[in-house]
Amino acid sequence: MGRPFGIPVYVSPTWFIVAAFITFTFQGSVSTSLPDLNTPMTYVVSFVFAVLLYVSVLLHELAHCVVARMYGLPVRRITLYLLGGVSEIEREPETPGREFMVAFAGPLLSLGLAVIGFLAYRVIDPGTIAGVLVFQLWLANLIVGVFNLLPGLPLDGGRMLRAGVWKLTRSAGSGTAAAAWVGRALAVLLVAVPVGLALVSGQAPNTSMLIWSILLASFIWIGATQSLRGARVRARIPQVNARALARRAIPVTADVPLAEALRRATEAKAGAMVVVDHEGRPTGIVNEVAVEATPESRRPWVSAGSLARNLEPSLVLAADLTGEALIDAMREAPAGEYLLVERGGEIFGVLATADVNRVFSGV
């Protein structure tokens, strides 16, 4: 939809679902506040409110992104969807203080919009279309700001709580676990409280409120669960070591039949094959998936070079890479295999992405 501050903004098709829902639910309030307005126009005003509400959400997400970029964190994009917006920041802040500031920027902007809207409402005629829209928008921004300050992941308040626990324990993982479990508790309360109040009062719960409660609770529960899984994955990053995961590789020329190349690899107890030219310089890596997909009956007639990926500079990694540095290098050039070399340029082996994935899956 655009690139404010150079950040791509996308709108998910699910936004149209919530836009329609807001339009129909808000229409009754517009009719009551503006009795002289005909019915079609009340729907138009309701839809304008839905659009302006999501403009507010966009500004909320932009606040996160702008602060993140101030700290040198790359931002991939912003997506507006069914339950609001999400900022895709590619790296986590390096300190709890920065984590807190990036998280707090969004609610702070929403509350700022609420204050501006409240002050504007005091000088606008409440019986006009502008008055109705301004009233609903400042109230909506107040709710968005306060709701996002609730201390549970994936809400901004949860990230602020995470930053606080991280600061106290000096462990980002502990902060994530604490904030995620609080988030799960909030998800349960979001459904339990309205249902409990309805049971105590002896009245049926408001259907529209119950639907929103269930949607928001699902969003929070799923987000908190994903945060816990992400924390477990990040805890395994230090275990990723290129040397330890490397497969021994044998050199073969491109014209060697695949069956012969596999025989040599088996004899040498190697797990990978590197295609070299006639001067011994590596030019490609034989793709394991392509080898497995080749029937045994055809392997004597297929050359190893035909199943190799050309060795681009980004596919050559230092053998001493570990942890975050290794993951970043692989992320920059996604591939099935990478050639590992020593500092002097000597071939150490081949790193298979499948072997790295096994570290994170715990297999």
C-alpha cells in the first residue's frame, strides 16, 4: 500500500473481514448519534471509521519500526490484518533497554493520538459526522493503547515485561518465558471474565463482545505459545557450530557418473561431494535432494555435475562460524548445502542445512 519511512506496508485480505464487521456493528451507534443521516450514509461513516481506525493502527506499528531502525534493527515490513497490525523486525534488540523502548513506542503513540483526539473533540460539535468520528477514534486509540500495555506476550506490554525480567535476570529467555506465561493467563481471563460476569448476573453474554473476546484471546494465546517456542529455538543457537556439523566431502569432476561419485563417497565415508575443475578448484556442490530423487537405475548415466549447484561466493562460508553469525550467513543466502573453507582457502567440508535444522528440532 506504500512505503512510509521506506517500510513496505501490506494489507491482508482478512482486513476486509474486520472492516465489514466494524462497519455493521458501528452503524447502529452512528444512526443514534446522527438521526438526520440516511441509512446508506450511516454505513459510509461506519466504514470511514474502520479505515481511520486502521490508519491509527498503522501509525502505532510505524512507531515501533522507526524506533527499531534508530537502533539499527532491519524492518522487513508492516502487515495490517484481522486483529490489528504486525511489524516484522528481523532482529531482536541487543539490550533490554532497547527492547523496552521499541515496545513502548507503539502504545505511547496510540495514547498520544487519544489525547489529541480528546482535545479536538472538546472543540468539535458532537452532533456532526466529524464529531462522531473524532469521539470514536480517540476512544478507540485509548483502548488500543491501554490494551497493548497489558503485561503479556505478544502484546507490547508483554515485551516491556520481558525487557524488565531480562534486565533483572540477565537472561532474555527467562524474560520471554515469564511474559509468555502471563500472556497465556491474560488469554484465559479475556474469555473467563465476560462469561463469569454473565453467569453471575444471570444474563446471556453479549454476543459481539464474546466474539471479540474469543478472537483476542486466541490471538494472545497463539502469540504467547509461539514466543515460548521461539525462545527454545534461540536457546539452541549457541549449539550451532559449522565445524561440528560439517560433513566430510570428496572432490569429483563434473563429468564423473553419479554412481561412481557415490561409490567414492561411500568408500571414503564422506557425506557430501564437491565438484572441482581439472585444477582442483571447487565450482559447485552436489545437491543431496537431487541425488536422492535420482533413481538408482539412472545414476550410472547421470553426471555428478548435472546435479550440482554452482558455487556462488555467498555459498562459501568460513569453517569457524558459530551461533548467530552462522545463522545470519545462511539466512543471507538460503541453500541446501554450503562449502566450508579454512582461513587459507582450504576445503574443510560441506555444511548441510538439514543438519542445522536438526539442532533446532532436537532430533
